[in-house]
Amino acid sequence: MPVPPTSPPTSPPTSRDVARLAGVSQTTVSYVLTGKGAISPATREHVLKVAESIGYRPNLAARSMRTRRSGRLAVITGVAYENQIRLLTGASRVAHDAGYIMETHSVDGTVEDRTDRVLELAAGGQYEGMLTFVPVLPAALSDGRSTPPVLAATAFDEKMHSAGELADASLLEVFVRALAAAGHRRFVHVAGNLEFTSARARRDVYLACVEQLGVESLGVLGGDWTAESGRQALLGLPDDAPPVAVIAANDVLAVGALRAAAERGWSAPGDVVVTGWDNAQFGAYTMPSLTTVDVDFQAAGRHAMQLLLATLRGEEPPRGSDLQRIVWRESTGAAHPAASGTA
Amino acid sequence: MPVPPTSPPTSPPTSRDVARLAGVSQTTVSYVLTGKGAISPATREHVLKVAESIGYRPNLAARSMRTRRSGRLAVITGVAYENQIRLLTGASRVAHDAGYIMETHSVDGTVEDRTDRVLELAAGGQYEGMLTFVPVLPAALSDGRSTPPVLAATAFDEKMHSAGELADASLLEVFVRALAAAGHRRFVHVAGNLEFTSARARRDVYLACVEQLGVESLGVLGGDWTAESGRQALLGLPDDAPPVAVIAANDVLAVGALRAAAERGWSAPGDVVVTGWDNAQFGAYTMPSLTTVDVDFQAAGRHAMQLLLATLRGEEPPRGSDLQRIVWRESTGAAHPAASGTA
DNA sequence: CTGAAAGCGCTTACAG
DNA sequence: CTGAAAGCGCTTACAG
């Protein structure tokens, strides 16, 4: 096995080392590695073998400088949102498979703060594209002209109305209808942070649905994603509110609502029925367990990244698949079309 | 204001552009920007002003190629662990403040799979250092010789025994002692995934503590971080187990245990008392609410990154501060030294 | 099918 | 205190 008769193996091998050892030019090595030039199969195989044997890996910085492409994508996330780790995982897989490096930036503060930060990162010129999972102002969403394209994964529905996406709230209508069919005549919505498209969509479906069915609504309460917000919403209801159906924007709000019901001596299900969203793990184990919507966050993350990639390549955006599915549990009592188990 | 009389402003300005406009050499620009050479205040200020005015930003790829430093750090995380978003946020802040770019890689599979992946990333030569929040085999933890240093944030305690770290389980002793003092004579531990140092540490403290106090132990059950595992643990207990104190390795396990108790008709607190860990948001809202340990994950993430940075710089590792604090709630009944509120 | 040469944008001895 | 020059490791017209 030919070993480089050079100086100490201190720095990693370069394409020049490969060329010298393989007895070809650096150009040929480059063509083999990038798969660009027309290289004879024999030469090609030989170069590959030599490269492999000395553990050659292209210097990405050098490549990036020549090609003027960073090969890097930024993903914006925030500290407060628990499900994002799964979104990130999905996005990361897709990005890496496409040959990109994905970096994550956590931003917080007001929506203006976050928008500024995103704008700043976009202007930095280090990224070929950006994806944000936290709400930002439309100003941050470039159309891909001068700055790199910035996509907001929380606003997909506004652009493409595709079913099955993260912010698709249509299953909430199934909740309200099933509950109404089971005899419920009074509803209340505990909303999430309305900066989120998903929170607005759930509220809107709720509002449209109670109106259409002609049932009573005690209003839209809540307004952030905390359990305490869900608790306060129920604590603020009049004493004669029950029987009431609580449509919460997610499971964390729902568990807060459940707690408040117990504190007020209201039974659940019975005086109060509750629905959540997200299928958080604990929801299957509360008393009563929570009826909810299972969301495939990892698939959502993958799809969001596929959308960004399609934008970069000027391709048609791929359609998303169904990411949501209702999980009926104890918190809605007998009110469900097709029963399914608890845990 | 002097505007470059050059060709269309297509590509971003380079240090050469700055030099030309400022009437100095590229060397001077570089010295000003890196703060290295001895440059007169006047020149310095002028260069800075020109650079600012044309929105100059150093090309990181070019800089990286010259300095042979990537300025990049990798952080390894996994899909299954919810608290990691806060760890990542803390780590990310510190890394950016230190001028590094932090990239996150999500790995999963067996511990061997994860170790392989970490090794592979380390060998890639793109990172100056790595930090992992998921367990890997010791083989992956380089000592910083040939490959970049790889630190495992899940194993801190094994190396430095510093109080207040993530895997510090000493507060578990407070739980057991307080419960024993309140009259409890029978305990059981629901362990987490024992690949995690934190899970092992909690189990070890539990074992040492029941032995020392001479109270009965129904054993160490569980073995992963899922609520179902907590539920099964309690479902497997003999009918005459109560009264029993359940020491769960985290809140998710604890909520599963609580659910199982209810399914068996055991009251909580009463027949069963339960402690958790992590202070997950839902824990304050379950019925009964969960006594737990609040962990400052963001501070833990910051500290983990500070440790990596200290290693890179050859400095003394900073000591961690106290990250943990017991939160007494309803699930332990009256058994606590100093009472505190529920929600 | 292959190679010599230029250049991406920076930093850093070295000389003055 | 400042500048001319070399070179980091690649890719890519261009010529053969």
C-alpha cells in the first residue's frame, strides 16, 4: 500500500496530496470528486481509491470560497415551544440528505425582536436559505430576490392552503360537531398565542363552527401556550357554566383547564369535557386522559425543509401529506364517532 | 458620501473594496478588523467607517481557510428528550457570544449507533469541539489530542463531582428522608433510561438511601423515560403494596405512575405518594400536582458550553452553580420540611 | 479524456 | 505604523 513519503502527517490531506499520490493533476481529482468533468472510469476509480486510502475529505471552506456557495441553511426556533425538537430533527435530516449543513438559531423576545434577528441573519450572507418555526413579521419573509429565501413554517397555510399541514385546524371542527352531536350546547375556546398561525386557525375554525351549528359560545379565552393560561380561563367562567365543552388549542392548555375544573368541583368528563391538540405524551395519562390531535411534528419538519429546498432549486413545492389524526380519550366522555382505547 | 465607482453592486463587498475606498492596503483593513496589527487610531477609525458604510462583512469561508480554524462547534442531541431545547438554547447563546457557530446534530438508534455518528462527525474535521447531550460510549469522548475535544454533558458528574450539575441526584435523598420522616416505610424507584448518567445517579442515590434508612424497597422498576413505563411499574406492584412511596426518575414517569394508581383504585396522596423530576410544566396541573425537582436546563446548557470552551482554550473549567431546587406539591401529601404552594 | 493556470477573499510573516 | 506578496485548498474556464 503506497504511503505518502512526505513530511509528518500533521495536517489533513488535500486534493493536491491525492493528485500526487494518484499520479494525476489536481484538476482530475476535482472532477472525480465533484462528478463534473468527463473522466475515464479507470482514472476515476483509481483516484477514488487513493482518496479513500489516505482518508481525504474536501475542505469545505475552500470549496465554499470557490463556488461562492455556503451550503448552509439556518433554522430559527424559540425557547418556549416544546415540540420543536421534533420539527428540528425532521428538518435536519432532509437538509443533510440534500448536502446542506443546517444551523439552528434560537430567538426570543417580541415578534419585532425576532423579526430583526431574522433579518440580520439573512443579511449576514452566510446562508443560502432560512426557515423559521417561530412567528415573525412578513417583513422578514424575503421572496428570494436579493437576500436568501426565508420561509416561515408557521404560516404555510396562508400561502398554500394545503391540508395536512401544521396549522391546519380543520380537525377542530370534528371535535365541535361530535360534541354537539352528543348533546353539548355550550362551548368555550381556550386559544394559544395568536401570533401563531396555528392558534389563529384553531380559533377561526372554532368561531365558524359554533356559529354554523348555532350553539352557545362562552367566548375565546387564553391567549398563550401555558397551562396556567388554560387554568385561568376556566377559573374565570361563571358558576353556572357547566355543562360546557372546552376546546383548548393544545394539550398544555387543556391540562390547565382540567386542573381548574377539579379545583371548582366540576367533574370531567361530565360537567366539563375537554379537547386538546398535539398529543403530548402526558395527555394519555392525566385523569381523565385527553382527547387530542396527534401531529407528526417530525414529518412536518421534513416537509418544511423540503419546501425550502424546492424554493432554492426553483422547483414546484412538494405537497404535504396528512400529518394529523384525532385521538379520542376519556376527557370527551362518550362523544366520539368511533371509539378507541386509552393508553 | 463616497460611493464605489465600480461595476454593478452585484457581489458583496470584499476587504479589497474597503481598502480601495479607504485608500489603504488590504493588509491594513485586515489588521483593523482582526485587531491584530498596530494601526493608528485615525486609520483604524477611517477604515471602520468605510467598512460600515458599504456594509462590509468578512467572508467567513475565506477567513476560515486562511486561519485553518472553522469557528464551528457541534452539539449532539436526540429526538426523544424534551428538555433539550432549553439546553440547546443555553449552549447556543454561549457559543455565539464566544464567536462560534454552533450546529446541532440529532442522532438516534442504539448507543453504538450514536457513538459511531459522533466519531464520524469528529473525524470530519469541520468542528473545533463537540458537545453531546445524549449518552455515547466513552470511545467517542476524545481527550482533545488528534480529533477535536468531545464533551458529554450527560456525564459531567463522573468527571468533576460538582454539585448543581444536571446529573446531580442528591436532592433525591431529601425526598426519601422527608417521606421516611413523615412515616413512609415502603418505597419503590421508577428509573429512567440507565444509559443516562442522570438516571443511574438517581437510582444509586435511591438505593443508598433506602439502605441507609433501613426502609423497605420494592425494587428498581422502569428503565426508560416514558410515561407508559411509569404506568407499568405501578401496575406490576402487588395488591398489598400501599402505602408506598414512588420515587420516579422524572415527571413523565411520575404521571404514568399516578395514572396507574388511579386505575388500581389507589388514592394519591394517601395510598401512594409520588415524586418526579424536571419540573415539567404539566406537573403543576395534574391531580394531584407533582412534587418534583426544578432544573434550570438553560443554565445547564450554558454551563456545558462554557466547559467545552474552557477545554478549547486550555483554561480551568468554570464551576457550575446550583441548578436544582425541590418544588413540593400535592403528590407527596403533607410530607415536606417547608411547605410551598401548588400552581 | 486530462492538465496548467488563475482566482475565490482572506491573513500573516516580512520588509520598510 | 503601513504595504507587497504569498498562500490557505479548492473549482473551472481554457487549451490540448
